[in-house]
Amino acid sequence: MKDSKSIISHLVRQPSMKKYAQMRCYENWLALLPQSFTSMVRFVYTKNDTLFFVLNHPCAKMEFNYKRNLIKSLLKEFNARYPECTCLCVKEVQAFVTNQPVEEEKQPTPSAIFYVEQAKGTFEAQCDDPTLKALFEAIKQTILTRTC
């Protein structure tokens, strides 16, 4: 019986899963780069033996130009370290900034909810336990003091 790791590796090697293998190689490649740079990368793709970095800010493009030699040297080491990523046979490295806005998840802003108290405090505490009766009376007094 095969274990799950061998089944997954067999499935990934299928020709229909070529894009998935490329995405795994891109993730491994981005893990080698400095964190300050990878936080500015939106996604990576290859076309005509060129590795394209799509960046999210013009300053990231400037930093890319400064680190171009580092990226090319890491790419050579990457090909030696990850032989399963033969799909990344690139000769040139380019970057550009996209003009599409980043789709960020909008966090709901915490807001204080103000409402008029609808309870009147006109209930009877009909229980035999004195501690519960005291709690009901405390709730009743709180409601009576908050009414406008």
C-alpha cells in the first residue's frame, strides 16, 4: 500500500499538473528571496525564458533593480538545489508594477452601538433562591437607572 506522500508526488508529476508544479517552484523560489522584497511581490510567472515579477509598488521596482544581481545569483543556486524545478529554465529576470489596485479584505471598523433601552424593568422575580432573586433585582435596578 502506498503512503500519501508517494501518491501526491505521483499525481504532481502528471502532465496535467504542470501548472501546479510550477507554482510550487515559484513558492520555493520566493522563499529564498529576502523577506523585505517578497512582501512587495504580488505574483511571479515565466514567459519566453524570462521570469517576471509583478510588484505592487513603484518603490519595489527600484529595489528590484538594486537587487537584480542577487536575484540572478540566487536563481543559479536554486537550479542546483531544486532539480525537480526544471520548469524554471530562465535566462532573464524582469519586473513591472501593476496598475490594478490590491484587493484587500476590509476589516469592519469597530463602532460603539448606541441604542435606547427598550426594557422597562417592570418584571417580578418569581424564584425561591435568594441569590437568584438578588441578581434579578440588580438587573432590574440597572435597567431602571439607564432608562431615559
